[in-house]
Amino acid sequence: MKRKTKQGEIISKVIELSERPLTPLEIHQIASRENPSIGIATTYRHLKILGEKNQVVGVDYPGQPPRYEWADGKDKVHFACRSCNKLYMLEDTTEDTPPLAGPHGFEVQGFEVMLYGICPKCS
């Protein structure tokens, strides 16, 4: 069993309170403001631990580094800004219904919706 550390608590809090999925570097930069002694290796180590405990999930955006968000068990709708490459979580209006039925014999257990465009800060 891994012990709780102040650094791990800070990293967890950064992810949990974020309004959008963050890259490991963004997580590290934000966490370092609270505790400058947090190293990038510590950030990656805690991301791995949080992933193993199913507390964070990765969000993939093609051609970009993985981003992480707090795992709350809900399906997500994300918006990818094509200008600044940031990802944003949007209100889920899908009502947990996949947009398409799975192929015959397949059991759909979840889905992701990714919208693309320009965010308000870049437009």
C-alpha cells in the first residue's frame, strides 16, 4: 500500500479541481506553485498511482500528449481547440446514450464524444 504524501495530495487536488483535462506538464506547473519541490518525476509517479487506483482517466487527442482528468464515472464530452490545443470538458447532453448502436455481437460499455473548433479565448 502506498502512503499518502503532501505532494500526492496536491497533485490529486490539481486534477480534481481542474475544469479541463491537463497534461502532466500542466499538472506539474500548477502543483509546483503550491509546493516548488514537486519534481516532474513525482508528478508522473503520482499519475501512475492515481491511474492504477482508477482515480484519474486519460483523455487522448490525436497528435497531442495524453491529458488527465478526475474519474467520476460519467461519460464525457470534450472540446478540442484547434488553435491553442487545449481540451475542455463540456456539459454532457448525450444522456448516456451512444450516438450509434454497436455492431452486432458487440456490447457498448461507454463512449467518448470529441468536438473540435476554436475556444472563446482564441476566437
